[in-house]
Amino acid sequence: MRPVGFDRDRYIELQTSHIQERRSQFGGKLYLEFGGKLFDDMHASRVLPGFTPDNKITMLESMKDEVEIVVVVSAKDLQRNKVRADLGIGYDVDVLRLIDEFRAWGLYVGSVVISHFTDDSNQAVAFQRKLEGLGLKVYRHFPIKGYPHDVARIVSEQGYGANEYVETSRDLIIVTAPGPGSGKMATCLSQIYQDAQRGIRSGYAKFETFPIWNLPLDHPVNVAYEAATADLDDVNMIDPFHLAAYGEQTVNYNRDVEVFPVLNRLLEQIYGESPYKSPTDMGVNMAGKSISDDEVCREASRQEVIRRYFHALVAEKRDGLDPDQSDRIALLMSQLGVEATNRPVVTPALEMAEQTGAPAAALQLDDGTIILGKTSALLGCSSALLLNALKHLAGIDDAVKLLAPEAILPIQALKTENLGSKNPRLHTDEVLIALAVSAQTDPNAKAALAQLETLKGCDVHTTTILGSVDTGIFRQLGINVTSEPEYQTSSLYKK
């Protein structure tokens, strides 16, 4: 059984109570900025074992009659077709997915805000038309010259006042987004400013799981967050405002610290004084108080930093980028005292590849057992790895072939003779389909197929960059995959 380091029930209880306290503090509308993922916070699940991906949404469900959702997406991210790495979908598609998910939980989605909107935001214009065609209200928010330093301009009719006002009908407004840097905080502050112009009392709080404010700056959980946002140039730091106000060291990150004077000035103008003395004061994050086994979370976070390092290496290889992101994460690994080979599946995969002279893969099961997969004439290493792992979990002798060659050969013939594939080996999706067919008549295949769910949360490393099919299958199975930054072939076109 995988070790647990986080108390899910305590977290939901503490978090719900703290949000209600913050609502009472303002007595009117509360704009609650939700950082991280609401439905599927896989990063949190990996670094805080026991944290389930639906923790946050379960908490909101208990307040659903009072909640309104506003989804924010940046025109800059739409323009560059930014993709959610954990799901493999663009931010535009993820906005639609989020809305569907919210509605499935019975939560009301009021509108979508497109932030950072400019005259040349062609993708954003098209997306707005699409959303409006689906019956959704869409508002535009614009870049502000001098943001976040020119407070006087930001808190004026030329700043927040120039944004389109988001009409809301409930008192707890959850402001969320497909990913970081989307403009959630600016949307909240813009609304507070414009509410004040309309005589509406409203407040702001921030629900950001990471960095965890009451863990040390160098705690691996916080370092893992910095690795996860290496592409944004986010930096964890001691909150200087909190230290000055209370003499207490807490952790925040640079964007919140930079924008705090804006929030402070805004609230002073509205209320006469600000209820917050620091960015840490703004938060309602109880994650740190819900850690039940600190060492389990530390080790899980170290492993996450290594995973992020391999992901950065592969992205840089694939896109021809300079190694800025991987170099930054390498520094974080050095800070934690870990190397790439501290990921248990790396060395076994590399050793298998060296022995066979072909791509190889390794998987670690919950009990620490390492399963290997090698490339053969019939199967790619990822496909072989899946079959070997399922056999082991089902207690099937290694000599037993779950898929007979005569079952594989017709699929290979179809691929090469009819579908134009140059690679006759079966991919993971083809292997699983063949296994599902065999399970109708073969008890061994049926027993192996029943173990698929057991692979969720396992770690895999491959010695070459995976194609989109194998990557997608591993993601759907909930397997954490890393790869060496090397392609299997020298062909220029990669699928």
C-alpha cells in the first residue's frame, strides 16, 4: 500500500470553516481566488499523498447554493495555444471542460473572463464568439500600463475601471482558471474596485494550496511547487510584509508579494483601512495543518522535483529550447540533495536498454517491486511493460504469454499493410484492446485486465521519448511517466 502523509478529512473540515470565517469578516460579497486545480490537482496528490484530486470541489459542494464560478483565461495563453501538461489539452478546451465539471457537481458558472486582452488577440476573439455561441457570458479585461508597480494608475478609471464589469448574482464568487498566470487575482481586485464604485461591499481572499505558508521555505513540498512553476519564473520567498508586521517567517511567492501594495491601497481606499497586513493574511490555506506524516510528504516532493526535471528536459528537446527550465530545476534538485538517478525507475530502465541495445522501460509498483519492459519484434517497451506488470499483479507466471503471437500478427499486418504504419510493434492502446478481447475467453487475460486500476499512481521511466499514443494511455491510467530526452529514431516527423 502506498504511504499516506495527508489527512483529507481534516483538510476539508478546516478549509470549509476558514472560508466561512473569511466571509463573515467582510459581510458582503467575497471574491475567493482559487489557485491550483479544483477538480484534478494531480500535483497536490503527488506531493501530499492522501490529498485526493476532488478535495476542493467536495468542500465547495457543501456551499453550492451560495457559490458562483467565474473562470478566467488569459488571451496570451490562448494566442500561444498553451497546453495543460497533465491532461494534454489546450487552455481553451480546458475552460469548456471545467465548466462541464462544475455543472456536473451542481455548481453555477456565471461567466468567463478573458484577461490580458489586446487588439491583436485573434484567438481570444474567436474563443469569445464560441463561448457566447454556447450561451455563456464573456467579459474582457485589459493589460494595465505599469502593472503591478504603478498603484495610482491601477486603482483608477484608467486601470481596473477600464475593465468590463463582471455581473454576479451570488455572494461567494470562486475565481478560477485552467492554470497559473491567468489573471485571477487581477480579476478579483478589478471587481472589488468596481463594486465600490457601485456601492457594493465586497472582499477578497486567496485559496492557493502552494507554496504552503506555514512550512519552511526549503521544505521539499514548497520546493516542488517552485519546480512545477519553473516556466513562469515564480520564486518562493519569505513574506517580507508578514515578517515586518508580526515578526514571523511565512512563505509566499513573488507575484503575490509584488501585487500586495496594490491590494492594500485598494482596500484602504474602499474601507479606510486594509484588513490585511501581508499576502499571507490574504490566504485561507489549511493544507499545512493537515499533513499527518511529514517525511512521507518530503520524499514524495523530492520525487516530484525529479519528475519535473525530466519533463523539462523532454520539452526542451522536443521544442528546440535552451535548457533554462531544466537548469533551474537542477538547482532545486541540488538544494534538496537529489539526483536524477534517485528516481527508482531510472537506473533499471537504462540498464535494460544497455543490455538489449533497444528502448526499455521500468515501472515501480506500490510495494517497491520494479517491473521491466524491453523492445521486441512484436511489442514496444511500454506495451511489454504493461503486460509484465499486469501479469505480476495477477500472480501469473512470467512464462505465460497473455497475447499469443498469432493474435498479434494480424494486428501488425493491418497496421503495416492497410494503415501505412512503418512500426509494426503494438502500442499500449493496441495491446490493451487485444487483451480485452482475449479476456473474453482466456482466464489469465481476464485476471490481468482486472489489475489495471492497481497501476494508478505508479511510476514509469522510459529510455526514449514516448509518442502521443503511449503518453496518452499512461496518463489515462494515472501512471506518472518520465523519459530520457532522446528520440528512438532520427526521423524529423514525430507522432
